Amino acid sequence: MESLNQKKQRLLKELGNRWLPYLTPKDAEFYQLWQENYSKLVLREANRIPELLHNEVQQAFLTLRKHGCLFQDLVRIKGKNLLTPVSRLLIGNPGYTYKYLNSRLFTVPWPVEGSNIKYTEDEIFAACRAFFKLNDYLQKDTMQALDKLHSIKSEQDEDSTIFGMVPEVSKSGLDVGVDMELKKRTTYNLTLLNYMDPQKMSYLKEEPYFGMGKMAVSWHHDENLVDRSTVAVYSYSCEGPEVIDDDELSPEGRNPAVWHVGLKIAWDIETPGLAVPLNQGDCYLMLDDLNTTHQHCVLAGLQPRFSSTHRVAECSVGTLDYIFKRCQLALQNVQGDVEPRTVLLRSLEVSVVRQGEEIHNEVEFEWLRQFWFHGHRYKKCTDWWHLPMSELEGLWKKMECVTNAVLCEIRKEGWPMEQKNEIITDLLALLTTRQELRMEWCMRCQSRIAQSLPEDQRPICWPYWEDDDHEMPLPFDLSSIILELEGQRLETKP
């Protein structure tokens, strides 16, 4: 199966030195192309949105920038540590996370009903409340847009395929099923805020297929979303250079001073692309499966731009509730309350040991290290995450004691050779992975680019401990234990 990079290289090779065609509103066929090939992209012009909501949201963007709450993410692409050109902040349901480019972002919680969230400033509370209001508005608007799309497709006898559903026997049953599906795909649980000032960027990539000009965000599908869920984007271009009037430009191509969203059918070189201008306060919705069948990019204008991108993140393995339940499952193998460093195990069944060590790795590398890799950035807005992360670290320490207990048991005599070899084989694989990932995360935290970040954003290699730390039953560096297990495995081989 071709990788994305291979597909890109093949497409560029097919193109040679020519550009693919694309249309803007200046082209006579623009709206016909939109209707025929991009009908699941819906633009909501700013005058369709309540003025009070505009005011609150735009003030919220400026507030968060003023308080230094928008951050460039240090991501890893093809083995390289890179800072994103876009500064971001994730706001959403308390305890939710969103993962992209192997980096897990943690929500600054918006003030949902019944929550007790302390923000560092009243202005930051007001900003989070504004995005919660916008989220509610966009959710309702998205439902209406999908209802309209569904009605159009129903008239064409395609209502069952547009939502990927099998019709029920009764009409009422179908309506209930469609309503449930629509709700599932439109209940936005977080928004990823983006900010970029093109004038402060030393280099922006040129769009490679159509010649659309400078890109702020390259062609992509949004990751980690519920299947066929909508993405809703609010766009706000703020102060900056004067925008060039369209009349002063060539009649062809997009206005390079205005921000645009670009769309194309994924890996298609027959259908022209689309470049849709985004004026201050415009919103666009990518409905149903558009994010899967098409790719989109963001084409840079001259002014700084904020966006709020509301998503139905696929959070089955990305919430605090989930990871605490996983910890509970792993620690079911511990008998009662005993001394911190000493645990008694209920079972040494291979499957039970394997499950516990897999969860151990998940807690350490998907949660603790991901969180501390962002340094103290979240304290700019709230300290909400620090209590649950402290609790999670306490559970992880117990898992270190469980690993130690398994190792102590393996060293005892009287094991059936086959069972002992099976446990050692599984444990060796999981501890080797743990060791490799620890070394990788240490290197990432100590990289030159990581150390160049402001102190409060600088990655922290945590958990970390020295060999003389009496609270920890095992060393940070597992090399000697891995060597010991490799030796025991050789001894147990028939």
C-alpha cells in the first residue's frame, strides 16, 4: 500500500511542469464546480452569524494572545523534531485530549454546566466561555446544514448512502437512526484554536499542485476524528497590512492578500481545485465524509489570522475517564493495601501480566510524558490538569511496583519451563519498548529546539529518577534488567 509521501511523489511526477486548474469566485464555473464536486463544503458568511457572538469570540482570540496562551507545538515528523508554524491552544470538554502528529494536546476545559474550573484570569474564563458559546451555535448550525443536505439527497433517493446507513424497515425507525447518527457526528467536544502571522514567518511553502500561492497549512485530512463527523471552522483575520483590492490583481487566480481555504478531491488530477476566500468572521463546515474524500489546505493572506476549528474528536482512548479505568484494570492484579514498594500479585497468568505491562506503558508514554513534554504551558490558563495527572502518576508508580513483583517471582525456582519462558518473552518485549521510548523521550526533551523554547514551555523529561531514589523499586534505565531477562530466556529454552 502506498504511503502518503509516495502518493504525493507519484502525483507530482504525473503533473510534470504543469499546474492543475483551480477556480475562485471570479471564475464563471466556480459555483457549478462547488455544487457538483464540493457540495459538502458549506460557507456561512459573517453576516449570517449574530454580531454579539462575533464580538465575544474575536475578543476571546485577542485575550488569549495577550496572555500568551497560544503555543507552537513541538512535533515529530519523519524522525525530526519540528516546531509548528501555527500557534495553538486546545479548548474543550474537561479531561479530553486530541492527538495529532504523535503529540497529545490536553484541553483547557471550557466552563460546562456543573464544572468547577479555576482559571488564572477572569479574562481567560470569559474567553473559554465565548468558545463554548460558539461551539453550541456551530453544533446547531451544523445539524441544520446536515438536515438540508439529507433532504436534498433524499429527493435523489440517496439518503441511505449519504450517511453510510442501512435503511430500517419503518420510516420512523430510519428517522431515529439518522437523528442519532447526526447527533453523534455533530456534538463537537473540543476546538483547536490556531493563530498565525505570515509577516513573521521566514518561509511559507508554495502550494505544489495548483500554484495557489503561499500555504499556512499544507494539504491534509484532519486526524483523530469520529468517522464522517463534521469539522466547523470560524475564521478571524485581525490587524495587519492593507488587503489588496481584487480589481488591482490579475483576473486569474486567488487574491494573495486574502486568506482562503483550498479544497481538492484526494489524489485526483482531473477535477479542478477550489479556493474559497475567507473574510473576517466567516465560517465553513466540512460535512459528512468530506474530510475523508477530500483534502484541504489553508492559503495564507497578509493579515494575522485566528481560527477556531470545532471537531468531534475520536476520544475512545483519549479521556481521563478512559485512562483511569485502564489503571483500575491493571491494578486489579494487586492484593490489598501493602507497603508502597511491596505488592502481592493475585495472578501470574501470562495474559494478566501482559495486560498490566501494556497499560503501564500506555500511562507512561501516552499520558505522563506527553503531558510534561508541554512543560508548564497549561498553567497559563488553569491548573485543572495537575491534580488528575498527579493521581495518574501515583497509579503509574504502583505499576512500577507490579513490574518489580513480577521480576521477583520470575527469579524464584520451581517454575514450569514453558510458562516461565512465555512470561519472560512477553515481559522482555514490553520492557524493551519501555526502555527505547524512555531514551527517545529523553532525547526529544534535551534537543536543541526543545531547549530553545521559553522556560515555561520547555519540555520536562518526567517521570525521571536517579538510581539512589528509594521510592522507586526499579531503575530508570532498564538495560541491566533487559540483559538479565535475555539470559533467563536462553536458560529456559529447550
